[in-house]
Amino acid sequence: MKQLLCSLLCLTSFLASAQSITVRDKGSLQPIENVEIRSSSDAASTHFTDRAGKSNSSTSSDTDRLVFRRVGYQTVEYTVAQLRSLNFMVLLAEKQLELNEVVVAANRTAEPVSRLAQSIRVITRNELRFLNQPTMAEVLQQSGQVLVQKSQLGGGSPILRGFEANKVLIVVDGVRMNNAIFRGGHLQNILTVDNAALERVEVALGPGSVVYGSDALGGVIYVQTLAPRLSGSAKTAVNANGFVRYSSAMQEKTAHADWNVGFQKWAFTTSLTASDFGDLRQGKQRSVDMGQLGLRPFYAGHENNVDVKLVNTDPSIQVSSGYKQIDLLQKVLFQPTDRTRHLLNVQFSTSSDIPRYDRLTEVDAKGNLSHAQWYYGPQQRLLASYGLTKQFTSGIADELTFIAAYQSIEESRHNRRFSNYGLQHRTEQVGVWTMNADLKKKLADTHTLRYGLEATYNTVRSTAYRENIFTGKVDPLDTRYPDGGANTQSLAGYMSGTVNVSDRSTLTYGGRYAYNRLYAKFNDKTFFPFPFDDITQQAGALTGSLGWVTRLPGAWRLASSLSSGYRVPNVDDLAKVFESVVGTLIVPNPNLKPERTYTLDASSQKRLAERVSLEVDAFYTVYNNAITTRPGTLNGQSQLVYNGQTSRIVTQRNAQQARLYGASAQITADLTQTLTLFGTVTYTKGRILTDTTAYPLDHIPPVYGKGGLRLTIRQFRAEANVLFNGWKRLKDYNLSGEDNIVYATPQGMPAWQTINVRASYQVNRYVQVQASLENILDRNYRVFASGISAPGQNLVLSLRGTL
């Protein structure tokens, strides 16, 4: 009897001391998983929160202190008495920058940032939701970390370190998006990535060719979409999120819903987003430098079977810029054991016709509109992939990640000159097969080896015809790419490693060899009598990298690296016929060579008292065989008649050499547990070396950045920031490349700044309201090289729900 009573007393005492603690995000009230809870008096007593943000922690007294720590959040400490007064509910505020963040972009496998020599920028899911942007292009622009060029509202071309378009690699869930017709000008393909269906975005700056192969010269934009989540118990777990959003500058109406159904071994994730964008309104407050740039006093119409110029009653409305878009995602996860995962990933994106706004605003010497119609047909992207992740206890690898994917892309261009009733249709269909096998092996406690294989195969089919809009008569038309079809293949192997030389120093290394082949055939040479029937090119590429990271006393982190990159000319480079601007025609050049870069990186980061982080990155790139647009000839002629007018001939050529260099700086400071200061600035310069004087390289952005303050209190989050660009002077423009001086002022692109505020309020765990006012002062501005003016004052309202 005494033993039973003693046991009951002990059990009662334990139950009294064991407390269920719940940890939630301070702003959204959503549970936080894997929060470490450590007792300051007993280091061995460590617990972690579960999926519901809960943990049972035994305590000895009211004075015992518990420390709550998780990557990406501010560390807090409470006594048991304080926790009791909080009803054992702990709220954590996010950090703007975290050294211990685990990223995937650098090596295709999870790695802590503190061990990487490459600079990585991360946009988390919480940040994506708070930014609350209509497209992926706007997410990157509003982050302040990336400059994005736009030729139309339905577009967006990211620039990293002075590289753009096919020199920046986009990877979605481990699958490369770049394909055989990614052009060197400006690309809107990033638009087919639904930012409402993302877990995170990672931007890896600098060459990524060792791990990712061709195209990763300026860096890699690595996108991770929503991941299926298992239940973790016998009970089925169901989660759902959704929102509706309205924005005033483009009359945006967006609706989104995603949900996850999780069982013990199976999980299903679905996402759907639909958006409707009206004509974009530009800012009305113009500086003297902007002048009348971008005003839309008239636009093309069609009345009584005749093209007419219609008066725009509000020239600030950029008529013929709106479009619609739908994005779908479906994932199925099957995890039979803790060591094996199978994932089916299907994504589909499509749009309405997207007006090519910059072309629709072009006028001739008499002030007449050049085009009556110019639009992209629905841009469609279908991705289907199978992924296998497997962990081993012995053998040649500890972990294997295998992804086989197929993508079907369709793009089309449709244009008709003013008072010319032949509507030109050009359609491109691209099939992309990719396979990646990535393995990871820990050779010793200090050495991790990664290696793998990659194979890709692209097919390109290009068709074209001219249609009389009155009679319906169809006539032949020259295709954008070879009418006999084209294909590219590549096979590559790589190896990279991380060696912890000491507790404070890490060595990284890597190498890759790739074999690439391209074939294109010209069947009909009626329009252009090319002196060749087909093009075959084969090239091998060897790249490498070497990096060093040192963590010094005083919370200093120093990193440096030397790496090479390459980009193999694709079908767009070698075999395209394209009117880049009116009166200028690009013709094929079968003699192009691969582009190569050699980059030296250095960075320094200092952490002060766990609250302030300063980081500076600098780079210098030697750019050989840079592909640029230069005057050329066809059969000895420098001009020819194209689309009814005499056009000068230009061609893609390998410039001798170019040099790029630049620097960026970041600061984040948790001034208090509720107030955070942040800022970033980026500077880049690039020049083509000639026999006489250095000439500006195209795609080089002006200085740009962002700075502001963020407030996070219980259920409420607010931010005020300034987004800015410096001048892009005429002397820094490449007048024969893709800098688009025709869409700028005669002096270049003026500097600009916008003031923006945004806030979110979590009504309860299930409902959140958001509001933001962007470009408060209604400034009129354009981003460098863009052919459409940026949004004016923009009120954004959203209502979010979570179950």
C-alpha cells in the first residue's frame, strides 16, 4: 500500500511538472515545427516541437529557464513562471537573415549556408506571403535582391550580376527550365512559375556550372514548390490555404487555393491559382528627367474594317497590357519507409494572349503606329516529373536523389503592321527530357562528397503562316527557327565536395565535364537563301570551382572562391531569324562558340550580439567568347528587304572578351524583439574589350536596392520600405544589344525611388487580412531596359484563410 501511494505521489509530481508548450509564429499564429526547447539548468533536457508546434517539457521549478531556438527565428528565453503567465504559449518572430539556414541551390542537396563559399539569397514562404505579389517576376523585383526587366505586363526577365535570360538558370523542384529556345534578349518564362504555390526561393549568385551545367553564368534561381506532408500518425491530416487579392494599378483579381491530405505513407498536395490583370496604370508624378516617356495618348483600333488610331482618354493607362493566367500543381508522395520517398510532380501553366506592349507603342518617323497587333499566344508549360530519394546505410552513397522529367512548352508570336491586313503567326513547340542522378557520401566526419550525372534532350518544332484577316487566306511565312526542326543533347558528370579542414575552416571543390550537341535543318530557303542546309555543332565543356570559408572569433565569416562557368549556344543563338527592332534583322550564325566565364568571389559577414548582421560580397568575372549582337552580312549583303522594308543585317557573334565586376551589401538588425531594420544595395559594371576602348556590355543594371523597417507584434506585421534604382546613363548603354535605348529617354533611364508600406493582421488562427500601398507618391518610372512603365500608386487588398 505504501509503495502504491508513493508511486501515485511520484506520478502526480511528474504530471504537475510536465507542461505542454505550444510555439507559434508571432505574426501568423501558425504552429512552428522543430523548435528546440532546452533547459538552461539541464543541457541534457532538450525537446523539439511537433507538427502542431507542441512539446512536453518537464520542469523543476518556477525559476528554471527554457531557451527556444529555431533556424530563421529569433531566440527567446523564459522562466517557467513567465511561461505560466503566458499559458505556455510562446510566439517567435522571424529573423531577416540566418547564418545556419539550410539551402539547396548551391549543391542540389541540403547544405548549411555557413559552409558555402557561394552567396545565397533566400525568400521564405512567410516572406512570399507577406510580399503578396501578383507574379514571380514581381516577387524578385520587390525583394530588392534582383532587378527584373519587363517588355510587357505579362513578363519579367531577372538579371543576376549583369547576366540575363539564357545566362541565368531557372530550376523548379530540381528540374531545369532553360531550354533550347531560351533567348539572349529578355525572357518572360519566369512568369509560368506560380509564386502562390511556393515553399521558398533561393538565388545563388555567380557561376553554378559545376552542379547545373550550361546557362548558370550569372547564377541560379532555385524554386521549391509546395511539398506534400505525411500525417505522422494513424489519423488523416488535412490542411488547406487560400486567398483572394485585388490590386488597383492593374485591376488585378486573383484567387488561390491549396490543400494537403496526408496519411502515414501517402500524401497529396494540390494548388490552383487564377489571375485576371487589366491594363496597367503608370504613375502620374513625373520628374523633369522622365519627360513624356511612356505616355499612351493613342492606341490601335479596328473600325469598319480599317485600322485606326484611337484617343486614350487617360494617357497614364497603358492600354493593351492586360492578360489572364491559370496555374495548377499536383503532387503525390509515397513513402514506404523512412529511407525511401517517391514523388510524382505535375505542373501546368497557361495564359490568355499576352500583348507585347513595347511593340504596340512604337511609332514611325511621322508619328504613326507601327503595329496594329502584336501579342504572344498563350504561354503554356507542362512539367511532369518522377523523383526518388533513397538513403543507404553503406555502399557508394549515403543518399541518392533521382529525377526524371518531361516538359512541354508552347510559345507563339502574332503580329500585324498598321494598315497591313496580313496577320503573321509563328509558333514554337519544345519538348524537354531531363534526367538527374545526384549522390551524396560522407567519406569521413570532415569530408562530404557529392557526385552525379545529368542528361538532357530538347526538340524544337517551328511553324509559321500569314493570315489575311478579311479573307482568311493563308500564305507561307518564314519560321523563327529552322523549319526542318532542331534538337539538342547533353550528357554530363560532376563531382563536388566539402572538407571541414578545422572547426573554423571549410574547403569546397568541384568539377564537371559535359558533352553537348546541336542539330538544325533548313528545308525551305525561299525567304532566306542561307549558304547552308543544316547546322551541326558539337562541344565539350570542362568547368571547376574551388572555395574557402573561414569562421573567425568574434562571429566573423570570410569566404572566397574561384569558379568557371560555361554556356553552350542553343537553337536560338545559332539558328534564329528575328526582327529585334524595326529595321534590324538577326540572321543565323553557325560558327558560334560556347561562352565561358572565370569568376573570383569574396565575401565577408559579421554577426553582432545575435542581433545585427552585416554582409559584403564582391566579384570579378572574365567573360570570354561573349555572345553579342553585331552587324553582319548574308551572302555578302549587309541589308535586305524584310516585312516590306529595308532592314540592316545583324548576327550573334562571339566578342573577344568582356569584364564584369561588382559588389553588394546587406544589413539586418533586430533593433528589438519587435522591430527589424534591413537594407540591401547592388552595383554592377560590365565592359566589352576592344582594340581601342572598352564598350558597354548589355544587360548591366544600374545600382539598385531596398531598405526599410519591419514591425512584428502579436498577430500583426508591418513594413515600410524604399525600393530604388540609380541612373543608367546613355554612355553606359549598349546601343546594338538588348538595352533598349529606344524605350528610354535620350539621356538613358532616370533614377527612381518608391515608398511602400504593407501590413498583415491575423484575426485568428484561421483568418488573415493584408493591405499594402505601393508607390505611395505615385512616381512615374521605368526599370532599366523595360518597354512598359512601372505601376503607379497601387493599393493591394487580400483576405487569407488557413485550415
